[in-house]
Amino acid sequence: MIFYLPILLLQVLCVAHAVKTGRNSIWIMVILFLPMAGCLAYLLVEIVPGLTGHRRVRTARAAVVRKIDPERELRDARERLETADTVDGRIRVGDALAALGRWDDALPFYHQAIDRAPGRDRRTELKLARALFETGDGEGALTVIDALPPTESVGDADRTFLLRARALEHVGKPDEALAIYGDIVTRYPGEELIETGRRAEALEILGEVEHRMRRLTRQQRAAEADMYDWAEARLRELRAG
């Protein structure tokens, strides 16, 4: 029994803090039903950030927030937009919707932000292209991509090429897509690389991704975990076939 007293005390303190500071009521349920994990998550997300500005703490906090309250960023973005209807505010709402996979809902916010911006905004236009692609409009995505202003950032250019390759494959142009994949994989270890119907070349490209993956640190791989897990699974399928 004595071992439960510190946990109970921590629960009481966390709940009291959540109520006093007006935190989301979801926290109270998390703390009560998941005593240890809930209290630790509350401390990490709501208390620790006020004590330190360390980047890793902020990253961990954001991950916990997304897991416990995935729509928190969307609510905050909408509230800010209601307070001040700005271009940045519309982009933020679009980003929050995109992060939740609600690409159809994100589209109008990106369109509105681009229409209201005083000049060209390549980053937002690329987000619009991604949203169009994710909603199944490959042709629309290609139209936006082909009209993008140039960039001096190699990483930004590669991300654009990769999205263009995915859109090309979507509209039935696998050879053009494969040419882009083959170029980028020689120097870019991330993003989705997909099979284009030419098994031998797809094996070569995904094999290069696997080779690069083995040279990454655990942190680097974690940043693109979904892509690398997908690549491994697809390689197994191709090799088995």
C-alpha cells in the first residue's frame, strides 16, 4: 500500500494543477485512468516545457500531445484564425488538417492563403500540390508543381521532385517517375520511393534505400520510420515474387 501513496499524491497534484490552470479536461481522464503514464505524460507536456526550452523536450512534448490530443493543434490554429484572419493563420490551419490526414479540408485553406499572399510563396504552393495529390488529383498536383518558382535549396528541390514522381506515377507515367527516383536515390535517403511496374529497376532503387538505411543512426531512421518500414516490406514482396 505504501508504494501507491506517492503515485496517488502525484495524481492529486497533477489533477489539481490541470484544473487550476484550465488545461484540457482530457488530461484529467488520462491521469486518473493511467496513473503512472498519465502523470509522466502530463509532466512532460505541460510542466517541463515551462522549465526548459531544450529542443528534445519540445519534440517529445509535441509527440505526446499528438498521441493524447491529436486535434489540439487544429483547435489552436482555428482559434488564432478567428482572432486574426491572416495568411499565416490559414496556412497553419491547413497544416493542422494535413497532419490529421484531412487533405480535402486542408485544400481550401492553402488556396485562400496563396490567393491572399502579396507575392509568390513556394512553400505553400508545394503544400497545395501535396494536398491535391493526396486527394487523388495527380494532374492538379503536376500543374502546381510545374509552375513553382525556382529554389536554391537542394533538399527542397528533391522533395519537389519526389512529389512530382509520385504524381506522375498516379497519372500513368511510370517511366518518367522512375527516372526521377533513380536520380534522387543516389543522393537523397528519405521520402517514399514506390514501385513503378518495372520490377528489376524498382528492386535496384529500393535496394539502395535499404543500403542507405543501414548506415543511418537510430534517430535518423526514426525521422522517416514509416518510409523505411514501407521500403523493407515492399522489398520483401518484390524479392519473394
